[in-house]
Amino acid sequence: MARRKCHHCKKWIEHGEAHDCWTTTEAALTRDLTEDLREAWERLRETAADLGEQRIYASGHAIMLARKTCYFFVRPKKQFLEVCVFLGRTIKASPVHRVDSVSKSKFVHVIRIAHRDEVEAPLTDWLREAYGMQTNLDKVAAVRAKKGAVRIKEPAAKKDDGTQLKRIRLICSSIPGTIEKTSHGEPTFFTPRRVFAMFANNHHGDGHIAVWVPAAPGVQADLIEEAPDTYFRPPYVGGAGWVGVELSNVDDERLGAVIREAFRLMTTKKIATSRSKPPGPKRPGRVSRRSREA
């Protein structure tokens, strides 16, 4: 059988060869960095560590830095480090490449750095602000509790007790070929070549206990318009047409149909792409070498 190309790392995998690029380490993600980028990462890491107690761990293609929740993460690239900082406000400044909304009160700021000298104010100030967001939230909660008027929004405390995740696992495990892995701290389900379902347990306090699934073009808008209390546009992958499904608002039959359609969509998409784009023209270098050997 022909080789396959990993959806995540883009590496060509021989048939039958074991491959897991999603489970990684900080050392693996920074191993191939240039000297300038390595020094920039080391300075960035030291700056973050000086802020206080936290967890630093690798997941997928990113290095996460978290207190109770992640306050920023870094994606090492060939020519720069993509630093993504979570703040409670939007900042318009030259170092900020773009700003994406994660929830009503949290925004991720994408910043690119290529040298250690760029790890200075205002970036270091933003990191300190992001780190302090959890402290500020804890102080507000303590003051409200002391006054006897606790007004913490329910979504911030809303968590699955295992009931909804059990539903997702039961459905996904019934689909042949499904593989479950942990991605960004949440159970994620693969085809096994591509992700087709991601469990979201109140992701960054957005209030949703949900599953994120891919959908055909136009389906996302139709579902949200039809049932806005059940379907929503999730962060990060919503721009690619994915749909968030509020698990408490769907029964097992409907949920199973949605997840199985997502699996079918990602499997069909992979097959269609392989058939419509022959490997020869896509990898001319490899074909030419084989031709010379022949």
C-alpha cells in the first residue's frame, strides 16, 4: 500500500509504520531551532518562570505555560517563535500579529519573535498581565464571597462530572479505527489520521461542555441559525467550519449522528484528496530520484 502523509507534522509514513507526533516534549519541539531562536526561547522561558509558580509542558506543536489555566503558549517555527498570550483586553501594537477572541472576556494575542532582544517590554509586561489574570479573578471571587453576594458566572465553575465525556467515548469507541489521545489537556478523537472530535470541558471558561466536530461547508451557519442554544462556533477551528455542540442539549441519537458524520467527512476528505492529487506531481523531487534509480 502507498505511504500516507501525517496531517500534523506533514511527514510521509510508510504503511504499517508506528507514528505518533502529537505526544511530544519541550526538548523535541526546540531541538531544531536556530541559535537565535533557541536563545529567544530560553529567555522567554526564564522570564515566565520568574513570574511565579506554574506548569510548563508540551502538547502537540506547542509549549504551554499554565497556572490553573494556560496563560500563554509558544509554537516554535522555522523562522520565528509564535507566542500566543491570553489577556482580558485587546491590544493594538506593532508586535501583535493578530488578536482572536477566545471568549467574551478573553483574547489571544499572537506575537512573533525571532531574537532574544525582542523578549522585553512591552511583551514581558503582557506576560505579567496574563499571569496575573488568575490572581485578579481569585481576588474578585473572594471579595464577592465575603460580602455574601457571590456573583461568579456559572460558566466559570461549570465542569463535566464525567457524564458527558462518557457519552462521547461510548459513541467514538463504536466507530472502527477511532483512536483517543489527549490534546491540550482534553480527550481528542482521531480517524486515526485526522481529528474528527474534540471534547471541550468549559474551555477557557467559555461555559460550554461540548464536543467540537468538523462540518461540511455551510453547515455551521445553518445549525447555529436553527438551534443557537445547541450549536455554536468554537474558537480556533470555527473559522474552518467546525461546529461546537452543547452536549446537555442533544440526545444520544442526535449526538451519535453528528459524530459519525464528522468521522465520515474527515475520512472521505482524506480519500478524495489522495485521489484528486496524485503523489507524483505533488512530490516531484522524490519521483525524479526514483526515476534516476530505475
